[in-house]
Amino acid sequence: MEMNNLRLGGRQQSHGLLTVGAAGGIPSSTTHPRSDTGSDGRSEEDLEMLRVGELTRSNSSAGISKLPKEEDLLKPYQVFAVIANRMIGTGIFNAPTAIILQTENVGWSMILWVVGFIATMAGTLMYIEYGLTIPRRNDKPAPRSGGELNYLDHLLPRPKYFASCIFGILFILVGNSAANAISCGINFLAAAGIAAPHVGHVQAIAIAVAWLVCVFHASGRMFGIHLNSLFATLKIAILCMMIILGFMILSNRTEHMHRDPASYANLEAENSFHTFGSGKMNHARGYSLSYLYIIFTYGGFNQANYWIVVPLPRDGKFATDFSVVGEFFKLTLGKHWGDEKALRLMHVFLGISSLGNAIVTTFTAARVKQEIAKRGILPYSMNMAHDVNVLEKISEKLTRNGTETITEANAHTAVSRFQPIPLPALILHGMFTTILILATLGISSPRDSYGLIVGIYSYTIDAIIGASLAFGMICMRVQGSSGWNSMAHSNRWVSLATAIIYFAVNAIPVIMLWIPASKAQLRTNISWEAVPVAGWSLIVAGLVYWLIFYYVVPVFKSGRVLYVEVTPTFRVDSQGNQVQVGERFERRWLVPAREHLAQS
């Protein structure tokens, strides 16, 4: 788990007991005051983590997570780099093309970007409210990794484990780097001059990229963070370069780069809201699919400005290899270097963007999967929930000189240099990324594979889960008995308004994608029902998993049910705030008490 620097308020350092019992939720915990240091001068949290570490080593059903050293915590720019690298992916370049092909209308395409902006701001406010309110300990917010997993558990504490299974299985299956890995393969081969690569070659490169990124993060926590910051910086520089090039074209004052006169028609009043060609592409489903592309990569809102300088065919007859970003590079660098060199450079940039996005996705998604494992709902959950540092293990064995017991002299050193790396979760992430990549082998076009994976992820994680969280927020704000109005510090009416907006803009595409459309309208070889059918099939898979886990597994456990106990450890920072530094978690199958049976 990527433990956050959690400011919980108060001055007493505490040791809490967090129980995920029969309810499968995360209730408030009790805390007990402790002193700051032990008798030997060691910090209390080091002593506590050594103690629970010894308990963990003697119990295969338990695990431990610990905060890195103070100097290894994420710095402000590194946090910014994680967000920027995640937002600036390949979709930021591919979305404008997909949207204009679906709508064939410049005006409505621009309006969709505005709607996406409003929805993104509403969603941001809603997620901030969730994150700063739950989970709670001692009636105070205690943010932790997991995101939607925590929020859905709060909204649906009953039936037991239902929310964890639905979201957990869904995220494990589609919350990976498959789309960006495939994009890496497409763009690296295109940069090498292979415009129409064999699907097998793309998949091979994609699998190699996915596992290479996992190796990067497994090699060291800070190595992965520094690598992420490097790619974020490169991608920001690329975007800045493209913005400058766009203004150079608009100025019409450079020797080689001039604005195409045909592009002026894009924003003329009589053309902006006129559909290109026959108008057959202008349909509700196309607009809904376009919106899914927007919410998937909304960090590229300003990329809609491509349409200002790129001429679009008024007859609606787009070339098969038409790309808005490709036309942009032709009109800028292509005027000086030639189209072929400009397009190759574009693919290099897209490959870098894809690789950077795969790096940050692996970093964040592995930690969410670690949190899912801590819920105890997966086979061998405790094994997958562990932090494992391979380099540290090797160093530790050398320090022990062949002995099996950590000595008092080196115990504190082992704790102080600990860098939490969710290696089992990284392996799980790599495995399902590979499975999803291989599942697209039957699709002849790698670009169709990329679009399908993006569509499924956006439909499920962004739209369905987003609408569910928004609906839950509406219910809690409307029902005064929920207690949310007293727990959350944000304005009730602003919160309600943002939730309603976010629910509406996500629920509409969930419904509209069931409208039939021809492959000609979709401009792809993928059937119209592929995305909604696959999306809801994954939801049903999570439901079936929960039914088996909740009803079938206890039969083979002689009636025992799952209990997960999490024991967090805190320290007090220089400002007197409680900061979580680690936790011990244990998974047990026990015969439920009578009162727990009555609550079921």
C-alpha cells in the first residue's frame, strides 16, 4: 500500500484496531495512547512495527505495510508528476480523432469537451468529498489507498463483501496497463516505419512493455517514482511544444508553417454545427461514445484546439489513416521536415506518452489491487497484500550471515531502510495485463484492440462506477439519517449539485451505448454491442464471484466466515497531527458469533 502522510488531528499518538468483520466494511476503530519513544531511544512506530512484524512472520495469514522513511515520501512535484503522467496519456492525442469521426460536427464536438470539463470538475469535487470524509477512525477522517473501493464499501456495507467483490474483480480484470502497452507497440513500430504492423508483433511488444514496467517498479520504490517524474516532465515538454507550434501556425508569420485556408471553415457560423457528408454518423450513440473518450483522457482538454488549424473534409470522407494529431504534425513540422519525418516524430512522442502512462498506471493500480487483497476476498489474499522488497531481502540475508533470526543490532536498520513495494500485486497486475492483451489477439487491427479496451474501461470504471458513487452521494445528502451531512464539511447543496451533474453525464452513455449502430457508423470492425456487453458481463462476473465467495466457500469451511483485522500504527508529526505509519492485517476464517448471524 502506498501509505499516505495522513493528518488526522489530535496530539496523542495512538494504536487503533480496525476490524473488517462479518460486515466486510471499515468501521471506526478504538485507539489507545502511547508514548513517543521506547526506552532505548527508538521511535515508537519502529518498535511497534518490529513487534507486529515478528507476529507476522509467525503467522502466514497476516501481513504488514509500513510508511517509507520521511525522506522517501512523495515530494510535491512527484505528486504532481503522478497526476500529470496519468492525465497525459495516448488518449489525449487519440481522442480528438475518435470524437470527430463519431460526431462529424465541429461545433458539437467542442460542446462535448465543455460538457466533459463540467463533468470533470463535478467529479473532482465529489471525489475530494469522499476522500476527505471516509474511511473514518475515532469519528475523524483517515484517508487511505483504495479510492472507489473504500467509497463503495461505505455505500454498500450490506450484503457482506458485495461491494468489495464487484469492484475488486472488475478492477483486477480491466484496471491495468493493457491499452497503453498496446499503444506503445503500435507507435514504436510506426516510428520504425512499420505503418501496418502484424497484430502479433504489436501484442508481443505490449506484453514486453507491461512486464518491463513491473520490473522497474519492483526494482525500487524511489526508482519507479523518479522514472515517473522523468516521463511526466517529458510529456509536459511535448505538450508545451505542440501549443507553441499551434500558435506559430495561427500567427501565419513563419516561413515554412502557414495555416491551411480550409481550416478557417471549421469555426464559421454556417459550418460549425453542420454535419459533414450525409449525416449518417450523427447519432446519440456516437455522441455517447465520444463522451466516454473525453472522460477517459480529459487531461487533454486543450487538445480540442487541434481542430482550429486542421482542415476537415466537408464531405465527410475521411481517409482510413486520418488522425487529427497526424494532420497537426504535417501542418507544422511536416512543412519543414516532410510528412514522413514529422509523422515518425509524432509516433515517438506518442510512444513516450504511452510508456509514461503505463509506468504511472502500474504504480497506482498495483496499490489498489493490494488494498483489494487486504479485504481478504481473493485466493491467497495475504500473500498478495504483502510488501516485498527483493533488494532488501537479499541484503537482509547477507546481513544475517545465514541465520534465520533478525538480531537486535540490525533490526532497527532493517526497519529504517524499508521501502514498501507491493511486489505480489505488481505480479498480479502484470498477469492480468497480459491476459487482456492476449484476449485481443482475435482482433485484426491493433488500433481496434486499443479502442475496445479503452471503451470497456471507460464504460465500467468511469461511467458505471462513477454514476454509482454519484447516486450514493445524492442518497446520503438527501437522507438526513445517513449521517453524511454531519460528517462531511463541504456545502450540502454544492455537494448535491455536483453529484447530480456527475450522475447524469455518466448515466447517459451507460444507457445510450445500447443503441444499435453499424460498423460503418462506428468506423471500426468491432460490433456495436461489444463494449456494453463486455462491461456488464464483468459486473456479472463480480456478482457471481461474490455469490460463490459468500455462500459456497463457507460450506467448505465448515460454516466459518471471513474476518479481516487491520491494526494501524500512528506517530505524531511536528505539528501535533496523527500520521499513519503502517498497519498489520490478518485474515481468519472463524465460526460467527450468534449476534453476527442475526445481523447477516
